[in-house]
Amino acid sequence: MTEYAPAPGTGIRYSPELIEEFKNDHERFFALHRAIVATHQREDFFPIPSLMSEFEAALTGHLLIERVRLYAYMDAYFSVDQKTREMLRNYRTEMDRIGDSVMQLFRKYRNIDTEVALRQSFGRDFEELGKVLAERMQREESILYPLYMPVVT
């Protein structure tokens, strides 16, 4: 097993499996989103809070790992490249905002199984969430993740 050097000024090491783990998380998010949309389309509202809780837990874990193992590592890795560091900060800030919006949406619809009034806007709001996540994940996978590389010693 290869031992990678930590990013400058940190103890965070490059992990060759990390990006694949993130891509697998993305696939899980899409699968959960599809399941929630399908459940809503069948007008079977009772499983939706549980599916949203699963989605919320998975997304929270993903965002925490991304913050520590990806963004902190890359910030240190690119410590002498201020333009790249600024771009990374912008990505992180944008993802924080998206994460906050997702959590607000989950809180708003937490009782969709028992509050009939919530059902009117759910489909539209959840479809929009899917579009935002798909666009963000596509950019992460095509622009951000390729910048993640081991420290050359």
C-alpha cells in the first residue's frame, strides 16, 4: 500500500479511493431522489419522510467528509496558488448554501405524510432540488475532483 505525504501544514493525506467514494455517494443521492419522486407520483406519501431522512443523513455525511478530506486537503495543496484556492472556497461556499437549502426543504416537507397541504408544492420543489444537485454534482465530477491529486515529494 502506498503511503502518501500529507498536504502542506496538515495531517490530511491523499486517498486514492476518495473520489470514487464521492461518485458513489452521488449515485446514492440520485437513487434516493428517484425513489422519493416515484413514491410521490404514486401518491404514496407515508414513506417519503423516511426516505428524506435517509437522504439527509447520507448528504450530511458526504458534506462533512468533503469539507475535511477534500476541501481542507486541496486548500493546503494549493496553498501557493491563490486563484485556485479562491475557486475552491467559492465551490465550498456554494455547496454549503445548497446543503442548507436541501436541509430546509427536508424540514419543510418532514410531515408530508400527515399534512395534506404540503403535497401541492412538493413535486415541483423536489424536481428543482434534483436539477440543482445534478448540475452541482456534474461540475464537481468534471471540474473539482480532477484537481484532487497526491502531493509530489
